[in-house]
Amino acid sequence: MVLRTIGIETVDALADLCCTNSIWTIDLAYLLQKFSVKFSYYTVTLGANPNYSDETFYKDQLPTDVVRVNKLFREVIEAGISIWCRSISEEQISLLILSGKYVAIALVDQHKLGRSWVEDVCASGLGDSGPGYTGHYIVICGYDTDEDEFEIRDPASSRKQDKVTSRCLSEARKSFGTDEDILLISLE
């Protein structure tokens, strides 16, 4: 979705370019770099977090991914990829999106993002006893200041566009398993 937004149409074999079925944000960063896309990568963890080994979502693939992902992180300087090891707030994201110069790819917990459509579940703070973590990427492409909602494109949704409250996006983005990974893609 992002590559087409910035005018890159030849995206048929993206999975082949990543050389893996277990896609991490670092894989997306290398992919963007291959297409000479200008972006900033923010994360709170440099490498594969071994604490995720008990998460069902990571359990089967993590032993293999740790070696591959950590190698990619070690080679970022040679690849020309800059990574900022810090969190970025929803307020900062909203300002960047409102500038019209950026869209973002965010790693979220799909279950927590899905709860956003039932606002009182989010407001009540329920859900930590729900299903385990499921990593999922969305594109953040707009922000409504009056409603404090982000416009997103979700490849798992049948809707052309969705909106999610800032609070629910924050909860889904900062969930254990996401490392708060976000790629801010320059539209210029």
C-alpha cells in the first residue's frame, strides 16, 4: 500500500524480496531501502527480544528469527538504514501525519486494535485476559484533530478506510510484542 502511494507500482514479488515468511519490521526497513524510499525507523528494542519466546505468536519461529533478525540489525549501518531506539508518541505521529509529508507503517497487536471498534471495551480497560498477542501491520495515513482519531488502512479489513482512536492505537502499538515499531515514510 505504501509503495503504491509513493508511486512505486512494481511490487508483485515483495514476499520473495524479503526471503522469509516471518516478516519483522527490520525486513520492511530493508525492503523500503531497496526501493530507495526515505523513512525513519523507531523501535524500543534493537534486535529480536528473547522475552517473546513464551508468546504463542512468536513461539514456533522465534528461534530461527533471532539469528536472522539480529544479523539484520547488526548490518543496518552498512545498509544505510537509520534506526532510532526510542518511543514515539501518538501526538508526535499525529503532527507528522497532519503535515502531509508522512504516512506510517505501525506494528500493532491485532486483537487490541480490533477492540477499538467497541469503544466501551477500550474505555473499561478490559482485554488483558483476552486472546494472546498477534502482530499485524497497518498504515496510518490521516488524523482527525476534532475526534482524536487516526485514519488507517488495514490489509485485514474489508473496509477501504478505518478510524481508530488515539488511545486504542496507543494501546495496540505499545502492546507487549510490538517493540513500538513504526516506520515513518516520507511522501516527498
